[in-house]
Amino acid sequence: MLQSRPKFNFKILLLGDPAVGKTSLVTRFVHGKFTKDYLVTVGMEPYSQHVKIGSTSITLNIWDIAGQQEFQSLRTLFFKGAKATVLVFDLTRRDTFENIYDWHQESDKSAGNQFFLLIGNKNDLKDQRKVYRREGNQMARELDRCIAYIETSALTGHRVEEAFIKLGTKILVSEEEKLRHI
Ligand code: G3D
Ligand code: MG
């Protein structure tokens, strides 16, 4: 008899200051391209992408959540059930890096027990960089349950897929572990 395999469907939040490249990153990952003709995210935009990890197919539901301050009360309503959060800052704007602590805290408070991945985006703008790689690595070590620091470019596609797959793999391993204990 064929045994039905569990279906893995993971909700992932994408958080960070406005204009750090959240929508560009998820568009790059899901549609494989960089586009300038989308609207500024208002509220929340859900994206879905299937990926294969080893022999297991999983679906990542990525919630692109607006970074504007005025959405704060609304925002946390969308956090429920998330398995992980991608924290994004812009390598060319130091304030977006410093604000990561607040984003981490906001998600940690509302979304419960989950993983984090820290992304420094726009690494194609090499001569405008304001944050050193070692500072990103250091922050990833400081943030609770942060699995890694990865520098990406939504423009060139550099390490974008790798970042989401790394996080998906971490969640999958943890969920499979839970299933073994049922
Ligand atoms: P957000 O969803 O976090 O608010 P967006 O950010 O994805 O809307 O991106 C904000 C701006 O940064 C956009 O430019 C976008 O084209 C640009 N951007 C996003 N990712 C990258 C990247 O990796 N490299 C470079 N060079 N630019 C990027 P505009 O001009 O439309 O404001
Ligand atoms: Mg956006």
C-alpha cells in the first residue's frame, strides 16, 4: 500500500524597514526576475513557491508585510502560524540594519517559537555599502534563533534562492523531528 507522505506547507514572514528590498527579494525568488513595475506593498502580499528538498516537496508561503509604521497594529495579525521570519536590511542604509533588533523583537513576541534568517540586501551596490559583513555575522549570532546571515542582491539574484531554501530546510528538519515524536 502506498503510504501518503505528509504535506509540508510553511508560512514565512518577510520583515524589515521600507525599501530594503523585501518585495524585490520575494519576486526574484518566486518569479525569477527583478522588476520595477510593482506597487509599493500596502498591508500584506502573500506569495507561494514550491521547492524540493532532497526527496521532499515543500511549499513556502511567504508573507510580504509592509514595513511602514502606520501598519504596525495590523501587521502582527498576520504573524500567526509563521514558522520563520526573514529579517531584511539594506546594506547601503545603516539605520535599516540597526532597526533589525526591533523587527526581531516584534516577530519574536507575536509569532512565538520560530527561526530567523538575517539578510543584508543590495550587495550589488558595492561602493555604497555601510555595513560590514562581519557586523551582519555578529548580529546573526546575537539574535535568538537566527540560523544565518546571508548577503543578497534581488537585482542580480545573488544568493536569493539559496537563502529561502536554507530556511525551508531548517524548518523541514525541525518539523520532521516533531513528527517523529508523535
Ligand atoms: P520593500 O518591499 O522592502 O519596500 P522594494 O522594497 O522591493 O520595493 O525595493 C525598494 C527599492 O530598492 C526599489 O527601487 C528596488 O528596485 C530597489 N532594490 C531592491 N532590491 C535591490 C537590490 O538588490 N539591488 C539594488 N540595486 N536595488 C534594489 P525604487 O527605485 O523602485 O525605489
Ligand atoms: Mg514592498
